[in-house]
Amino acid sequence: MKRNVLVIGAGGVAHVVAHKCAQNNKLLGDINIASRTVGKCEAIIDSIKEKGNLQSPGVLRAHQLDAMDIEATKALIRATKSQIVINVGSPFLNMSVLEACIGTGAAYLDTAIHEDPSKVCETPPWYANYEWKRSQACKEAGVTAVLGVGFDPGVVNAYARFAYDNYFDQVDSIDIIDINAGSHGRYFATNFDPEINFREFTSTVWSWENSQWKANKMFEHGKEWDMPVTGKSMAYLTGHDELHSLSRFLDVPNIRFWMGFGEHYINVFNVLKNLGLLSEKPVLTARGQEIVPLEVVKAVLPDPASLAAGYTGKTCIGDLLKGTKDGQPKEVMIYNTCDHEECYAEVGSQAISYTAGVPAVAAAILIAKGTWDSKCMVNVEEQDPAPFIALMNNMGLVTRIKDEHGDRLLEPMREMASSEPEKRFATA
Amino acid sequence: MKRNVLVIGAGGVAHVVAHKCAQNNKLLGDINIASRTVGKCEAIIDSIKEKGNLQSPGVLRAHQLDAMDIEATKALIRATKSQIVINVGSPFLNMSVLEACIGTGAAYLDTAIHEDPSKVCETPPWYANYEWKRSQACKEAGVTAVLGVGFDPGVVNAYARFAYDNYFDQVDSIDIIDINAGSHGRYFATNFDPEINFREFTSTVWSWENSQWKANKMFEHGKEWDMPVTGKSMAYLTGHDELHSLSRFLDVPNIRFWMGFGEHYINVFNVLKNLGLLSEKPVLTARGQEIVPLEVVKAVLPDPASLAAGYTGKTCIGDLLKGTKDGQPKEVMIYNTCDHEECYAEVGSQAISYTAGVPAVAAAILIAKGTWDSKCMVNVEEQDPAPFIALMNNMGLVTRIKDEHGDRLLEPMREMASSEPEKRFATA
């Protein structure tokens, strides 16, 4: 039974993670939050108290930490007796925090792939460039590391695995579709750190086509998707973390990620990109200041956390799997819809942060209980998705399924009982 | 007879001014070019030699100068024995350079109104906030100062005066229309210093309507104009220097300035403005750097001087005057068209810099000859426009007129001979 959580980061996702940990502190124990700016951690703690989200009296503490400093992170893990570290800071920190976990035996969780600030376009699969290189070290140290356990990557990987195991003889394609049909009412804003957000769209768009990597350009391929609840939306082929593990762990020849964008977003993005303002390479101003244009764009854009208050509408993120079952073509959509205003009422966040943060805490609970405490490094789809999906149904992220039998709540145990025994998940 | 010229500035307009001075150095004497960055002055001198634009053997010299330093500027004026200073540096320098001229007796010329870096929107008429406050000092010192003698302001003021004096009993409106129908082939660029360029369009758009100032917003009023040579173009009511003197010196109730913009320019401008990237107020980046967003935008945009090589197409800038003559409605268009490629062939510049630089040198020639050596501060429309227009016809900027008699070369003396004697310019 693992206890005591160290949350690293104090942005929008960390805010949700801390609230959700607090709501489950009987099981999870002490909740510690660490960031470069301790004041941001303290603000999160204040908001937990304000919302009354601490399940039972217990430790809730803020810490100043530069998580690039492995020794300092190890010291904080030890000092707080944390057995679970949820890394929801910048993706530039992943490898340092992972190393601190390997050094202390704490379980490691994150929600995005490691990034190097100086590299934007890397060779797929991206996990092989960083995290997977420490897989053997995790095994030797008996350290549980669950990579990419936000919503996408994370929940969508579990959806893919669940559908792959339970509904198909053969899967031909997985299309992961991420639509935010919400409105923040600002001229323009990104829903999470602009620096990370734009980096996603300025690099090569890798997709998995006919069992090999295909390089595309951003906004090169667009398609209108008719999603449950949010309706018709344009979404564009986008490079995304989950393709880099799903392509390895599931035998599916076509795996694609589609992100919804409105015309206005695309226009602003294109202007900034074409002008060179999304560049991470420094430029020299006429006054002789050296500055990274992307950091200036980040500075003028609204703080993503500030969007939460007025955010309305819903997100819909899901996996559409196509394949065959008993010689017949089959199509399954597994999805979640999440309401911005409801998220704000519960934890003071918008739905983008909420959908990314809740799964990490669900995974922490499964590790604490031993269900997912694998003592090695895994991507989400390597674990049994059933308890994860079932747990989230009671944590604010409800999963639904749409197939030839209709559109219904996905209750994993019931679905599995009705599918063929030999196709069930091996460890279920 | 005033001789020896000091050119202050080493940007696109200064480049043209230096070339044109060199082409007239028998009259103008020594040509000195001073800028903060002496290398830019040297590059201009190299290009003059390369193009063979030095009329006769003579002094052509580069100097390092911070023109905000009045004493240093006075010292350089004295050291170079310059009797004419052409200030084509940043408009932030005007008042300092003017002061140096008042202190040394040199004639002063500029092509744009003084600006304070910390103020964008000022009370009209703008000249009253800065230059005109030194009018009495010029008179006492016997210093000739010709304000705003580029194309617009400058030539368009002379056009307005010439038409006002020669073709009308009463003028109801002057519309100054500035169309650049050229193409630089880049995604986006400004034709002169982006910092100054954008400041023009982020401030309140003042127009002179029914003999009073009216505040408008940028891109609030657009109109399609059918211009000679360049044809139909959309142009938008824009705030511009010349309105701030024409409204004082000519008895015309409506004076407006229209700048041509394509949809693409407007889109990029609006994105940058709405995001706050055109702000001259510093922002703080996440890394703690304090930076002015507009300076970063300037740093990523092409250097206006670099556009010249591939620039194609033409500009058309002119004044459309409407009023009455002998009880009949009358309409006159006086205009210039200028070809980007021809400018590049002659002096290595594009037409925007060319049209701004040539008039300043024409004015310097008129001062050197005594024609415009008023020994006081004047705006262009206070001087006799005839010799100015006639001189430019032989310097690469040809003026044409279009009225009920057709579209023809404007030869001021011939036109004046055919208009009523009592309406002729007083000093002509």
C-alpha cells in the first residue's frame, strides 16, 4: 500500500491533481505540492480549503523546488515520505523527476512525454528517445512508472486497449479525436502552457499509417467529425504522444490523432508561425536584447488558469475504432464529454485541465491500492484498463460507448462479461 | 548659398537621401552621413560608389553619432561645416536635432513629425506639441527649418497648396490617398521601421471634418479608390502628419488621409494588435526578462531595406481636391506614381523609401539656392510649391495632374500661366 503524494508543478493540471488528491486523502495520505514558485502551490492549497475539497484532516503542504535538480527532488521525496510522485510540471522536467523516483523507489506518474527545450522535432517513437531508455533501470529498482496518464495521452490509450480487447477480432484503425467545443470568451488563448501548446503544432505531424510512421504538416489534413454531444467539428491530423506508444503495444496498422481547431485559432497560429514568433530560437532586438519570441508570445497571452472562471461549453474526447468482428465490419466510439462550468464549480478549473488531471489521480489511487503497482515502467495501454475506467466513472470523468447497440455508459465489468471470454484482458 | 549636408540616420530613407545628395554634390558640397551605427553609414557610401552616383569628386564621409546628444550633434555640424542638416533618423530624434540646428545656424529638414517613445496618441495638431514650440526660436536665430518634407507628409502638402491656389475658388475637401500596389514577395513586412509603422496604426485616427478634429479608429472607415496607373484599391482612413499642418494653413473644412491596405496586411496587423504584440509597454516573460513586444515583432520582421532587391510594382500617392470654380463643381487629382524596380536600379532602394527621400533633397537644393531659405520654421505648404514640384520632375519624382482637361504631366509654370492671375501663389 503506497501512501503520501508529491505533486510536482503548480499550473492548471497540477491544480486539478492536488484537488483530486485532497478529495482522496484518506487513501493517499499526505499531499505535498512543489514548484519553483512556492506561492503558486500555496494558492492551490488555499483553493482546496476554499472549495472544502480535503476529504479528511491531513497534511497539505507547499514546497519550493527546482525539479531539474535531481538531488533536491530526492531529498524532498524522502523528507515528505512520498511513495507516489505525480509529475505535472513542464515536460522538460520528466527525466529529472523520473531519475529522482528511481533513486528513492517512489512511484512515478506523468501526463506528457519528455521534451528537450532545444529540440522540437524528434524521431518517432518519441518515448524511445527518453523515457524508455530508463525502463530497465525502473525494473531493476522495482519502481512503478506510469507514463502519459492524463486524458490524451492516458485515458485514450486505455480506451484503445479496452476496445481492442473486447470488441474486435481485428482492428484496422484507431482515430483519437479531441474536440473542445467550449468558449473562453477571449480574443485568443491556449488552454495550457502556450510554449508547450505551440510546440505541438510547429513540429512534424507524425501519424501511424499502414504500420509505419508518416510525416505530415500541421493543418495539412482536416476532417469534419460528428461527435456525441458537441456535434460536428473540424479536426486536423496532429502529432501527439499516445501514437508513440499505441503503435508499439497494439497491433493496429493505422493510428491517428485529430485535434479540433476553429478557423480563428488556425489564422492566429499561422500568422504567429509565419512571422517567426513561435520560434524557440532567440532573436536579437534593435536594442541588443536576446529574446526567445515564443516566450514573449506566452507573456502576452492570457494565463491558461485565468480562463477557467468564464469558460462555458463542453469538451468531447474519444477513440473511434474500426475493424472486424466475426467477419463483419465493426465500429466503436468510446468517449468522454466534460463540462467547463461543472469543472470550475468543483475544483476551480476548466475542462482541459480537469480531464488531464483526474486520470493521473485515478492512476495514483490504483497504484496506492496495488492494482496498477507494476514495479516497472509502463504506458497506460500496458495496464488493465477496466479498473481505471470504472474508477474514473466515480471521479467526475464518465466514459460512454457508442456502437451498434446504442450510446451508453461504459461499465467495464458489464461490457467484458458480455464479450467473448478468450478476448478479455489477460490480467482482468 | 548654403553648402555641405549632414544626413542624420542610415535607414532606407537616409540611403536614398545620401544617394540623391551625392547626385547633386556640385551644388550641395560635402556629404556627411551620421548614425549610431557607423557601419550602416559606410555601407551607404559603398553603395553610392558602386552605383556611380557621386556627381563630381568630393567629400563623402561616415560618422558615429548619438543624435539624442545635442552637444555632440552641434559639434559634428561645426566640424563638417554643414549648413544643411537632413534629419531622416528615427522621429524620436527630431527635437534634439532641431535644437542642434538652432544652436549652430544650420538649416533643418525632416520627413516626419517628432514622436515621444512613451506616447502614442497625442492631442492634435501634433506639430503644436513639439516642433511649433520652437518656431519663435528659429525666427530669432534665423534658422530655416522645413518640417515634414518627405512624400507624405511633404509632397502631398505641396500638391494641396498648388491645387488650392491655382484651380479653385473654394476647396471643400482634400483626400490624400497613398497606395502601394507593389509586392515584396515576403509573407509580411513593413516598408519602413516596423516600430514607427505600427505606431501610426495603433493610435487614434484623427481626421479633419467640418473644420474640426474627429477621432476615428483604425480600419473603421474603408473606401475603394480608383487611382491612376495602379487602379482600384481599398484604402482606410488613417492618422497622418500632414493633416496636422494642412488644417492650419489651408482654409479647407475636410482633410483626410487614406492608406491602402490589403486584407492580408490587415489580418496580420489585427492578430498582432489584439494579442498585445504591438504594445510599446514592456511585459515580463516567465524567465523574468522584461521586453517590449513591439521590439520583438520588429526583430522577427524583414529589415525594410532588405525588401528592395525583389520589389516589383508601383506606388501611387496623390491628392484629390474637390470644390468649386466659377460656381461649378471642380475636381482635381495631383499624383505621382513610382516604380519599385526603377528605384532599385537607380539607388538600390524600393519606392517607399525613394518617394520619402527625394523630396528632402529637393528641399535641400531649394534651400541651398536660396529659393526656400526662409530663415524661419515652415511646413511645406507655407512655401511656394511650384519650384519644388518642377525640380522633382527632373529628380525622378514626376508629378501628374488629372482633371476635366485630362491626365497630363504637371508643369507648374505652364499651369499657373493658364490659371487666373489673382489666384496665383503670392510669392510666385
